[in-house]
Amino acid sequence: MPTASEIVTTFLAIFIVVDPFGIVPFFISLTAGFDARRRRATILKAVVIAFVVLLLFILAGSALLRFLGIQPGSFYIAGGILLFLVSMDLLFGKPGRTKTSPQESVQAVQRPAQGEREDVSIFPLAVPMLAGPGTITTILLYVSSGRGLVEISILVACVAMALACAVLTMSLSAAFLRVLGRTGVSVIERIMGIVLAGLAVQFVFDGLVRLGVLAG
């Protein structure tokens, strides 16, 4: 049974890579011109799709890693490095390289302005902004060493809570920008980046311990 601190750490890691505050400016740009009803439908569809994608990795991720012959320690190190890159993006205010490529980011923001009424709830909101490589890697980190039913249930709950926070920030996106401004959102992202950097280094250390390179 995970301790309370382990549960909080799991939630924080998932919350930071989902980045509910960072998605606010993108959401406003992508849904420009949408009425309230369509905006709510877009949020609901994006979150449901993201949850299903992440749930698949929670349930099948461990088997996938075993099939590929990847040791938990190796994936801890690889995942820690990737999460450290995510933390650097947050700290320096760069577009999330682990969420979208520069071309995808430009295309996604420009589509509404060009009048192309594509379903932004699937791309880029659900994948890769909510369920991106960073989030998937974090989940695989937690399932790589094998988890019982209780641990899996807690992980699912943490994912659901992080996505619920994203629903809240997207639903109140205009209010968040009015109260916090882009500067306030940027400050929050940088604070989360510092926390994630520490978690990333800890993952690398744990991986080295699991591989026997370092003593625990």
C-alpha cells in the first residue's frame, strides 16, 4: 500500500506534465470564436479521449515494457531524462517539445484563424497536449516495476484528478488569464518546472539504484 507521500508525489508528477495552467493560452487560441456550448463539448471530448489513451498505458504499459525487454531501471533513467527536458521547457517558458513539434503548434493555433473547423478536441488538445509523451512516460515509470490492483487504482485516480484540474482551468480559462495574466501563468509554470526537475533527478537516481550502479 503506497504511503500518503508517495500518492502525493505521483499526483504531482502527473499534474505537472499534464500542465493544466499551461494549456490555458493554447485552449483560448484554439477555441477562438466557439460559443459556450461548443467550448464545453470540446473540453469534455478532449479529456475523455486523453483519459482513455492514458488508461490504456496504465493497463498495458507494464506488459509492453516486458515484451520489449526494457528493465524498470533503464526506463526510470530514460523517463527521468525526458521529464527533465519537460522541466526545462517549463522553467524557460519554451513550447512543450514533448507535447507538440514547432510545426504542429503553429498549425494548431492557426487553424481556427484560417477558418478550418477541424476537431481540435482530438488534436492537439487530447493528444498530445493532455496525453502527450511526457504524461505517457510518467505513467510508464510508475507501472514499469509492476503494480498491484491498489497501486493501479491510485494511479488511475491521480490521472483522473489531474485531468479534472485541466477541465477546471480550461472551463475558467478566460477568468484565469484575467486574474493571473500571462505573466502569472508563466510564474506558476516555472515553479512547477523546478518541482518536476527534482522529481526527474530522483527518477534517474532510482533507476541507477535498480540497475545496481549505485547503492540505495
